[in-house]
Amino acid sequence: MSRIISIGIVGYGNLGRGVEAAIRQNSDLRLEAIFTRRNPGSIESGTPMVSISDIEQYKGKIDVMILCGGSAKDLPEQGPSLAKHFHTVDSFDTHALIPEYYDKVNDAAVSNGNVSVISTGWDPGLFSLNRLLAEAVLPDGKEYTFWGKGVSQGHSDAIRRVEGVSNGIQYTIPREEAVERVRSGSNPVLTTREKHLRECFVVLKDGANPEAVANEIKSMPNYFADYETVVHFVAEATLQAEHAKMPHGGNVIRSGQTGQGNGNTQLIEFGLKLDSNPEFTASVLVAYARAAYRMAQAGQTGAKTVFDVPYGLLSPKSPEQLRKELL
Amino acid sequence: MSRIISIGIVGYGNLGRGVEAAIRQNSDLRLEAIFTRRNPGSIESGTPMVSISDIEQYKGKIDVMILCGGSAKDLPEQGPSLAKHFHTVDSFDTHALIPEYYDKVNDAAVSNGNVSVISTGWDPGLFSLNRLLAEAVLPDGKEYTFWGKGVSQGHSDAIRRVEGVSNGIQYTIPREEAVERVRSGSNPVLTTREKHLRECFVVLKDGANPEAVANEIKSMPNYFADYETVVHFVAEATLQAEHAKMPHGGNVIRSGQTGQGNGNTQLIEFGLKLDSNPEFTASVLVAYARAAYRMAQAGQTGAKTVFDVPYGLLSPKSPEQLRKELL
């Protein structure tokens, strides 16, 4: 019915590769080109690879750019600068800096008549939507977010900076007892230590002292000191063989009271169990790219978050079809 | 910041009473009046009770009418007729008739510059949203909806029509084995009998034959014949004491593949565990009443479904606050 939407990918790491695969699952989208800071000739891909310095030549040829760079260094620069030339979608996930990022991208998008969906993915993203929904429906209640089982890049990086460590990975694991207490509707007060535990798989450098390394990890402030932390020492080959995937997930749970003091407890839960965190985030970005294009077609401009996008715009189906098949 | 939104309730059964209680939990909403077909003087309530025949006198005094009648007889008439005079929200839930109902309400609402959010609640409603989201994010996958444990009014009514039965109630129960198979990501093919079982609590009339009653229930086409059905006989006092609540809930689960044939399975699950089905549905209606008012303020008109309403409009918080606190 509607025409094919042409997509560009900016940045070709795990997330960019996930977006490339996700676009193949959607027949109303077509991947035009991938933009990279590396030498385009050096990268294997079935998609045209283009130097990011040539990106403005694609103005008018690409409907939506999906920004797959990191939140620390890439997006703060690329988000506002690309919103001047294209509709964009990104997964900016530094929660504390979202308001500032929103303002910058919004200024660029509004001035140039573009739509930019920022901070989508699953947290921020689908988890945020469920926090909002559950709070709006059950105002007299309490919300809990659990993350995991999943790899935390920040904590894995912290392990690898420890003296004597050659490689390592960290899993954040929600404590099943805590999840069950929340599901019971009792609205427990839970400490950091009660909600999650941290499991580390560490490869030592030759001659390193395992006990000293384990102690340094477990006592690291901000990262591990407030948690129960388990440290396993493994060989590099084991790490590569058994810990190469990037699983993640978690649950947003809210329970609340309704009625007039009759003790009725209501529980809303949203959960994800992901074999691949970057591939799932990529799939969410792709659905929001479709929505960004449609919002632009409807005359909207500016930065948008998941809170501003009706679900109907995420699906390739028409409103009539959605009411008939999915409502 | 924004002014108080004035609400009317049409119909004062379980759902209407739930809406009355839910409005008290939201300080930006005020309940103006409850409209009833009964004699208003005969009903106990802290809210002004008004005959439904006087409802048009409230034009301009009430921002949004929440329609709490039934889908079989009340809403097909009240939905289109009240959409001429007010912004409305309803929980029309006869899935097969939604497209026709949408068209009628839409005509009335558009012609009179009103907004009508139809078919909200949890199914149709929050479950529909999650079916859409999961399908849009994981197009290469399979979706399962489980209902219960909860009371089915239709099946309870069917039991009560059986010869020899004086009262009864039916619970729909998802089969845990089936739910777990779906959660494993194996996308099983499940028969009706494998997904849910039906449990009945039946009060017999004096002299009725329990075996004959149980057989008639279990072999009833459409309602029970395709399921494993358990029938318990209880005294009326037990039914009143132990089965007076209206619990319900269920799960929408989709698992799908991402990536390029690397076997990565992703699972999205949304679940509800409700002590009171009508009170929860009421809480959802109230959040969508806020959204209906805001869509109208923004100049929109016509019938809307949950697919057309951005989550941000459901919350009393401002967009800035939502981005800061919940994203």
C-alpha cells in the first residue's frame, strides 16, 4: 500500500549488524547504505558501505537514518548533527543526560522539519513504556525493575581494568526470591543487594593472585561493593566458547491497589528474555524507524520519545487491519 | 498545571463502581455525576446520581463520559449516540464487531468534533497493545495469549442454564505446562485443550442428578466440549463465601528469531494478575479518559483505539517530567 521506506545505518558494530538483519525481516523497509568512519572498502557486507563524511550526499535518498553509535561519544555529536539532514532513530541510553540530549536533537530536528525518535530500545524504550503504563493505570502502587540475566558492558569493562586480569565478563542476575516477593503483591522494600547479584567470569594474567583479584573486584565501589558478587576464574578458551553471546532481559513489575479499601491487588508485569541484546535493540529501532517515517509523513517534526509514538505506527499493517486482527 | 478534567460515568454496575473508585486515585480528575437508567433516588452513592434521560443537560459541563455498560446491548446504542455530545471512553469487547462499532462511533464523533476511545480495558486493550508491539518488533515469531486464572461470565452463564443447576461459576485456567513450553521459545503448536482447562463450581437444585449435570456441562459444544473440564459441587453458602471475587488475568507471549540464522531467540511477555477484573478494567478506562481529553484539546476528533493513543497521554505527568523520571 504505502511505498518502501529507505533506511540508512550509521555505525557498523553489533547494533548496526543487528539492524541490517532486522531490516531483512520487514518487506516494507529497504536498506540503502551503511555509513562508517572506517575505510568502507575494508568492510565485508552485502550492503553498500559509505564513508560517513559523504553522508550528506544521501539527503533525499534515505528516509530514516538509524544511528547505531554509542551513547558516550558517538550519539551526543551525531544525534543533533544528523537530525539537521535526516529523520533519525537512536538508542541514546545515558538516562541522566536524556533531557539535555532531547533538547539538542529537538532544536536540530524542528529547525529542519525532521522527526527524530530518541532513546528507544528496551531500557530506555519498552521498559520505560511499561513503567509509564503501569503507573498511570495503578497510581496507588509500587514499581520494580529487574535486569538480567544479562551481560553488563560497564561492569565487564570494570573487571578488565583490575590489575592481574587479562579478560572477563560480568552477568547481572535478578534474585528469584526478590522477584517472587514482588509478584506476590506485597510491595516489599528491597535493598540493592536483595534485588540483584553479580557473577563474574575472569581470565587471569600469568602470575596474578586470584584471591587479590577477587577481593579487588568484590570491593569495587559503585560497581560491586553493594552486591553479592561471585567470581569464577576460567581459561581464555572457556570464556570465548561459553560466554561469547550477549544475552539480557529483565522485568518491569508494578503492583497496586484498586477499589475502596477492599484489598484488591492488581499486578502488571512486562518481561524480556533475550538471547542477543544488540539484535533485540536493533529490532526495536527498526520498528521505530517505520513510526518516525509515518510521523514525518503526517507533518510532525522534532524529537520524539517512545512516549510520543502510538503503537499503531510501529506495525506495517493498516489501522483497519490492526483493529480487525489485533485488537 | 493543566485544569481538572471533569468525568461522568454512564452505568453503575461493577465497572461503574470501579471507575468511581479509580477516579479518587487521580487528583487531576473529578467525578461530576453518574448516569443511570434506574431511579437515581434509589441508589446509594457519594456522587450525584442522574437519570440517563437528562444526560444532554450536562453538555459542556462534563469533559469525558466513561461508558460502563455492556457490549451486548448497552454500548452498540450508547456509544454512537453519546459520541454526538461528549468525548467518550468505553470497553466494547465483542472482538468480531469492533470494526462496525468503530465506524458508527467514528461517524458520530467526527461530525460533532468529539474524541471517542473505544474498546479499551485489558483484552481488548493492554493485551492488544502487546500483541501489536511484539509482532512489530519480532516479525519472525509466534504469539500466544493465555487467559486466567479468571472467571468467565459467558461460561458461568452457560452453566447456570443447565437443567438442575441453581447457581455456578466457571474459572478459565491456563495450563502451566503449555505456558512453560511457550516461554522456552520452542513455538509449540498447542491445541485448545492443551492451552487452558475449565474449572466449574456448581450448586445443584434439590433432587438434581450430579452425574447428569456434570456430563451435560462437560459435553456442551463451544463452551466446554473442547476442553478438559473439572466440575465441583458446592453449597450455595460456599459459592458465596469463596467465589464472590472476580479475579482474572493472563499472559501475552511472543517468541521470535533475530539475526542471520544464528539461532537467537527473543521472548517478550506481558502479564496481568488481577484480584478484580472490573476494577482493573475501570482503572484502564480512567487513564484513557485523560488521554481522550488531551487528544481533544490537541484538536483531534473521531474514534480512537489504544493503537492510536501515545502512552505519554495516559499519565498526569508532563512530557518533560516523563522524560526525566520514567524514560
